[in-house]
Amino acid sequence: MNTVLFNTHDIVLLITLYQCALFAFFLLTFKQGNKQSNTLLALFLLSYVAIPLDTLINYGAAFRAYVIDISPNIFYVFGHAYWLEAVLLLFYVRSLIYKEFKLQQQDALLFVPFLLYCFYQINIWYLVDHSSKMAILNNYQVAEEPLYTRFIGLFRECFRLFCGVLCLIELQRYQTKIKDKFANIEEVDLTWLKILVIGFLFIRTDAILVSLAMFSTFEFDLIIDYEFLGLASNYTVLLLISVLIFFSLSFSSVFKGIEADKKDTATLDKKP
């Protein structure tokens, strides 16, 4: 009972995890408001339950050893959430600003990276025998990761940033169209949602910097403190999740959904 599994930085991840799980449960059981938006926001928050867990399992010094003793198959399961959280945030934003929002056929393309990653993990990890998994985990060193895994990580963060940019584009289009539909533009305040989207863009940009710092440190011997960048991202996520919960409860009702322009949406989704 005296074993210490978490340090101070780990507590930040645990608080983030707890907040997201609690609010997601609230949204899924709440009977009022836009049910579709609530469900999408809950799924987004659940992805942020998985992401801190993935970080704790892979990089928490004491907790990592604890999970290895339980089962090596737990590793990398929660990492799949990275490929979904940005997509879910995009769908949440769309559900707020468009009446009768529905997923389009083109939206399926946003799930392709997730499916490819699932296939990759099945072949590279889950089909490996138990003893090999234990050897890999017990001898793991960040510096000795294969180069292709760093490229996968960098692509993942670029994909998340891309989805964040799509969120900003959607908000800008909404703001332009809403001016034509409502005389009093002050009734429709986008500020809080823009702050959140930009905040998550900052997190994803920081994640790209972490990936580039790891490239620089381990491939080119130009040492950059990637651990500090990662910790800064963890603390920023906690702040943004807190802001997201507060503003979602307080101000989401100010949105006046507009009819989605199917032609514009199709054009946007086809952009690379």
C-alpha cells in the first residue's frame, strides 16, 4: 500500500482524466439541449480520458512498471484516441453551428488514418507473442525507437493540426453567413468557441514541436528539451478542458444553427 505510482506531473493527467470522464457521463445522461452535440462532445471528452491514460502507461515511471506486470496488451490501446479526438472536435463544432448536422460520405475520409493505425498496431504489436512483448517493454528506451515510429508520430500530430484548422475554417464560414441572417450579430458570440479551438491548435502545434524535438535530439544529436514541451502541453490540456466544460455549460445556447450549404461542405471536405 506504500507504493508510489504517480508523481506531481502525473496528478495533472489524472485530474484531466477525471474531469473528462465525469463531464462525459453528465453529457450522455443529460436529457436537455442538443443531444447530438452533447454526444459528440462526450465522445471528444472520452478521447481525452484515453490520451492521459496512454501517457501514464507509456511514460509514467512507476505506473508503467505496474501495467507491465498486469498485461503488455494494455500498452498502445489508448493511443488510438489521438487519431479520433481532433475529428470529434471538428464534428462537435459543426453540430453546434449547422442545423440538422449529419455526417457526409466525405467525412469517412477523416477516419482513414485511425483505421490504418489500427491495422498497423495489430500487425506490429498484437500479433507478437507475449515473451517478445515483455522483452520490448522491459528494454524500452525512447532514444532507441525506430525512425519510422517517429514519422508516424509526426504525421499523427500534423493530422490533428489539420483537423483543428478545419474547425477554424468552419467557424469563419459560420460567422460570415450568420451576419447575413441576423441583424444583431452580438446575439451570436463565437469568441469562446474560437478561444477553445485556437487553444487546442496550440496543443497540437506543441505536439508537433515535441515530435520535431525528438527527431533533433535522437537523430541529429541537437538536444532540445522535448520533455518540457510535453509537460507544458499536459498542463495546457487541463486548463483548456476546464474552460471547455465551463463555457459549454454556460454559452453553447447562444448558437443559432444555420442551414449547411451542402455544396460548400463538399468542397471543404474534398480539400487536401
